[in-house]
Amino acid sequence: MKTHEFTYQTFLEHVKQFIDAGTEFFHALGVSEDELGVFADAAFNLDRKSRTSPDKPDATAS
């Protein structure tokens, strides 16, 4: 595993660059914070659902 050594100042710069990159990505998505929140909530809700279906598979389903 590679380790990194930072001075206090270089660590602050690293964190600032990380935040700036995240902000740029968020703006590039072109969605509001509310829309992103709705999407995230839906994704988390899907993850909580059962992994198995209560019905048998249907070969005609697409």
C-alpha cells in the first residue's frame, strides 16, 4: 500500500482540490441539489428491497 506524507499546508491544498473537483462534477451533472437528493433516496431505497422476487420468472418479460 502506498502511503502519502503531507504537511499541514499541502494537506489543506489537497482537501481543497478534492472539494473543487467534487463541486465541478456536481455542476457538470446539471441537476439541482433537490434532484440529486431524490435520485440518491431512490437508489438507497432500491438497495433496501429484497434481492428475490416473490413471483416465478416470466420468460416473456423484457
